[in-house]
Amino acid sequence: MSVIRVDAVQKFFGDVRAVEDVSFSVGEGEIFGILGPNGAGKTTTVECVAGALVPDSGSVTVLGADPVRTPRFVRENVGYQLQSSTLPPALRVGEAVDLFAAFYESSVDTAEVLDVVGLTAERRRPYGKLSGGQKQRLSIALALIGAPRIAVFDELTTGLDPVGRRDIWQLVERVRDSGVTVLLVTHFLDEVERLCDRLALIDRGRTVFVGTPDQLREAVPTPAGEGSTLEDAYVRFLGSGRHTEQGQED
């Protein structure tokens, strides 16, 4: 069953067309990746899914609802970790979680969510004293505090060292295993390979591929002497012009 459906979405900012034609669907319980070059329209797309932006044309449904017509329903069922966010340096971890919990009619127990993200011992630590990885863990906690059915994570591991990235990957897997569908925006192909069941590749505001990581590898042949990683396939796919012929998901 699809819990997210995006059909032919367009979004303009003045004369700039940020999203031209994006379509994909996300099944319940999936980790679904959104990939593409810088400026491709990835964040704009997921902001339309989360109800933070209104598409200029096309449609978005989340759990069968329109984020524009039923914003409260979507806010209560979608947890969104922003690509770039910050909190007051003096605000303590526990205070931040308690504050966000107050935004919802029903929320996860704050002690429970801090335990899930591994921040119980940091409950009294000010935000300004957290490491980069701890800040990302807190952003996940804030996205989960409303007990969402869908979690949107945008560039979750950017700037983290390899150990921190793997810790966050394990945390995302725990979130999925708890029954939450995950929409993951990322530039890292190893992250996609580790986490994502399927992915949508967006280029210049258009969906150019929807499928599994293995299907992306199979979409273009591997020339003799070149690499066969998912990142290699991604680069070849975007550079081949093949995606202009690639069919989109029904």
C-alpha cells in the first residue's frame, strides 16, 4: 500500500521552476531514497510532501490525505527533520524534546524517544555543547516525538565522520523496524545502498528513475575497466542521456 504518492508535481519560485515534473510513490514500511544533483529539486519535493510548500500543479497525497487541504492531519503523521536547522545554544536536550512534544495532542514519552536515539545521558546537556552526531540524533528525536507514521530525513548525515554516519544509519534502521516509513534525501550512494529499498532519482526538476538500487545499476552497462558501485552507476546514468528515455513509475 502506498502511503505517499506524488503525481506530476511542479513548483515555481518566481520565474524559477524548482520542480518541473516529479512523480513517485512510497510503500508502507519502506526506506525510500530521494537522490539527485545539487539544485535538482529534492528538498522542494519533500517540503511539498510534508506540507511545508504548496505545489503549483500536480498532486501529493500522504496517507490518503492532501497536505494542502488537511495540513493538521499531515503534521500529526509526518515527522520532518530539516536539512538545516538549529536550536538556541543554551536549550538543553530534554527541554527541546519536551518543547516539541507540547506541539502534539499525543506524543511519544520523552524518556523513550531519548533512549531510542541514544541521548538519555545527554538530557541536561545544552544544544551548543553537542557534537555534530549528537545534534543529528536530537533532530531525529524531534522528528519522532509526535509518534509519526512517516519520517522525512533531509541530508541526515552530511558533515558526519564515518563512525557517526554508521551510527545514524543504524538509528534509521531502528526507526523503520519500529513501523515508521522513511523518506530519505541524500547525496551518499553508500547510504542508499545500505538503507534504501527503492529510490527516485531527480534531475533538473524531473523524475528520471524510480526503482531499486540494483535496477539503477542495471540501467546502464558497465564499460570494461570502470567501477560497478552504485555511485558509478549513478554517475553513468546521469551522464549517459539514457534517463531521457527512462520510463517513470505508474
